[in-house]
Amino acid sequence: MRALVQTVSRASVTVGEAVVGKIEDGLLVLVGVTHDDTPAKAAELARKTWELRVLDDRSAADLGAPLLVVSQFTLYGDARKGRRPSWSAAAPAEVAEPLIEEYVKALRARGATVETGRFRAHMLVESVNVGPCTVLLEL
């Protein structure tokens, strides 16, 4: 699994005309799943995300900062050959969706306030980055 973690002053996800997830002063987390990922990896990635010290050398756990989690299969895009990325390293939706749900569940079990996007939907993701600070976590 991969998580692209960004510190944000605000972030939201809109599907159609409805805002489905929204946070202030927290972390926007784009999460990608590959073929060999497991619930154990999802739980470990959740722990790393929650404890990552990127908010003025403090973690979301330290501050009780909210997270907005958005599924992002394109984190496994490979554009080394030609101009059209390959998505073959990304897990299919039926594998990825339960692992994204497990990741969110593991964050919430640690006490995190978590908003989410909507799996398989066309989402408009807006964010205002702080710093900017962006970190790639990978298991």
C-alpha cells in the first residue's frame, strides 16, 4: 500500500453536487492499493499515518487532527514507457475497496476523526496545502 500524506488547512471531496468529506487543519491522505496488500498492511499503514510527525513536528495523534482519506489507484501508475501510464500494479476495485475500508477502520480504532471520499466515484478533491508538506508512505 501507498499513502501520499499532505498537511492541509482545509480539504474536501465533492461527488456531483454533494460534499461527501471535509476537514480543516489536518491531513489529506491519498491511498493506493496493490495486488499483494493485506488487512495487516492496511492496519500498519494506518498506524504510520496517524503517528507521522509532519504537523510542526507533531503527529495527527498528538494533536487530534482530522484526516480526509481518498482512494487513489493512480498512485500505482507507471509512466516509464511512453506517454500513457500503466495501471497494472494497482489492485482491482474488488480487492482495493475492502482494504481502503480496513485502513479507515484502523485509523478510527486509534481515535482518529476520518472523513472519506467515495470509492469508484468521480471525485473533485480540493485542498489548501500547508508548508507545503507532502510525504509518501509505502509498505
